[in-house]
Amino acid sequence: MLFPFNLSIDSAFLAFNKWGIVSVLFAWSILGVFVLLLIYVSKRDEGPGGMDKNFKRWAGFGLAWTGITLLPTSSVVPLLDFSVEHRTYLPLVGFSILTAAVLDGLIRSVRQRSPVISVPTRQKTAVVSACLVLVTVFYSAQTVKRNEVWKNEITLWKDALDKAPNLIRAYNNLGEAYDKEKKFDLAIAEFEKALKLSPTYFFALNNLGNIYGKKRNLIKAIHYFQEALKQKPDYAPAHYNLAKAQHMTAKRDDALESYRKAVRNDPYFERAFYNLAFLALEMNRLDESIEYFLKFIEMQPEHSKAWYGLGRGYAAKGQFDQALVQYEKSAQLDPAFLAPRINIGTIYMQTGKMDAAKKTYQKILQVDPGAGGIHKNLGLIYYQHEKDPEKAMYHFQEYLRLIPHAPDSQAILSVLAQLRDQAGPQ
């Protein structure tokens, strides 16, 4: 409030654990003076030099505002950060009122002692106005300069480290800023600096794992995730990241267990529930997959792919009616997402509802004429069930045109030859 210079998003604020330290005693003395001033200006009588009640009223209001608004963040409430710049914004209102009251009181006092002022009124006004303009210009320039620091996360955290080079969190956050810009080597350097200051800093360990995962060095990524979990076994993001790396290295059982630990430690970890549900589906743990899809959908009811995954779970269990409901919901939420429509058509074919399957596939082709597999399925319907060789040939030919190296291309070519023989010479 008094000296808004050398500002930083992450202040290097020292912690003291003994009462007798000079800095602690000095801080208590400042608080004591603050309280005494508040008591003094709250008295009803006038102060020295004819301090009027109006001054005391505004000064007391400013002091009280400042103290009360500081109490929630600067008293006995335990907080992660000792000092943060934005906590002074609201108290600054009271401080400004106090400053205005003091200045007004000083002016009144001077006028009372020297009622005759030799300087003309216009000149006095000009001097005061010039001072106000200079103050405004100075602080405006400081604001513009500070905005340059806030240009992006990299400049912001670099500024914090320039002013306090021993801040572990600043190194970590600068690394995360580089990570977002895909400057992975620079990010690694910052995370390693954080770990030099504190080898047990699990945030940096987890972030290093993420970086090495993005660089496809999965063995090293797994190592750092495991190190992070040694420091904080209940850290859900590290369990989640470890699960992803384990899945990518074909350790599906380990990945499943890591995802389970992630959701146990964070019951609202949406991405972990989502990945866990699909992994369980992949491992044919159908009941578990359905359970996790349902939990995820409780948190994200408009997520089309989750409804699609739920439909796949029911379909794999043979509960086709339930699967159709989920697929329809998925398709309604995202009409451009064709996978649920394709699976609806597959269910209709499996259950002998060929007319419904045909209509479903035709709707898909209206959206995506290049869906080769759909042409194949329509060809089978016209060939096996509707006995329409002309349409069957058309769709089989489109299938081979779109997917010329399909695994069953020889079988389709054989069917096409039979259909041509049946059709005879053209």
C-alpha cells in the first residue's frame, strides 16, 4: 500500500518460528500502533490542534476497513501462502480513505495556523493539480510496465524468479508455462531447478514425468511418477499419469490399479473415471466398465463418447436393448459422431432387423459418403437378404474403392465375380 514497487506474483515471504526475533517484535509493534490509532480516533473528543470529528470519523472508518478486510487472510486462518499481492486490494479502499482523511486534516491544520496565505488561490490550485497529475502519470506508467510482466505465464514467472531466485513453486510454474508452449527441454530445466532446491517436491516430480511421457520416454516417465507417489501417496494426478504411462507400455493390470487409486483419492477426478471405464471395457471387465461410465456420466451428462462407451459395455454383455438406448443418447448429443450410429446398425444386423439396419446405414452415408465399412454392410444386406445384385455390386465396389487393401478384399472380389456371372453379359 505504501510502496507498490518490486511487486511479484509469488513473494519471498520468510517464516519465523520464535517470538523473540527482532522482525517479529517489530511486526507486533506495528499492529499495536494500528490498534492504538483506531482506539484514539474512535474517541468522541476533538484531537490536538482542533482535530474535528469529521476527520476522526473518516480516519476511523478507513482504519477499521483496512483491519477488518485483512483479518480473513492475515490472522489465525492457516493459508498456503503467507503473502499474496491481491489480498491488499480490498483493504486498499480503507487505506485510501484514511490517506485522504489525513491529508485533509493536515490542510485544515495548516490553514488554522496560517489563516493568511500569500500564494494566490489559482497558483495553489495549479500546484496541487500538477502534483496530482504527476502522481497519476507515475503510477500509470508503473501499471503499464507491470502489465508487460503479465503478458503471458512465462514472463510472469520469470519476473518472480528475478526478484526471488529461491522460490520452488516459481521454477515449477515456469516449467509448466514452457510445457504449454511445447518447449519441453526448457521445462525440464526448470523442474530440475525446483528439485535441486527441494528433492521431495512432488509437483515437479510429477511434471517431469509428464514431460518425459510427451517425449515418449515412458520408462523415465514412470520412474518420476513413482517418485512423486513416494513423497505423496495420495496424489491423484500422479496415479492418473502413471496409469496412462503403464497403459501405453501394455501394463494393463498395473494401469487399471493406478486408475483405481486415482479415483479413490479423488472421487471427482473425471478424466480418471473416463479412462478407467474404457480400460475396463478393453479388458472385458464389463460390469466394472459400466459402473465407471455411469459415475462419469453423473458428472458429465452431456458427454457423447461416455454414452457411447456405456452402450459398448451393454452390447458386449448381450444387453442390446440397453445398448441401443445409450447409443441413441450418444448420437443425439453429437450428430457428427458416427460410431454410435454404426453400432446401432450392427445391433440391428445381429438381431435380424435388416430393414432398420439398412435405414441406419443409409443415414450414415448421407453424413459421410466415404465410410467404406458402411458400404460393405449395405452390400451384405442387399446380397444376402434383399437379393438385389445391382445394389449389392454398387456397395461392394464402393467398399473396395475406398478401402482397396481391406483384409477381406479377396472375399469381396469373389462375391463380385459371382454377382457379375449372375447378371450375365451387359
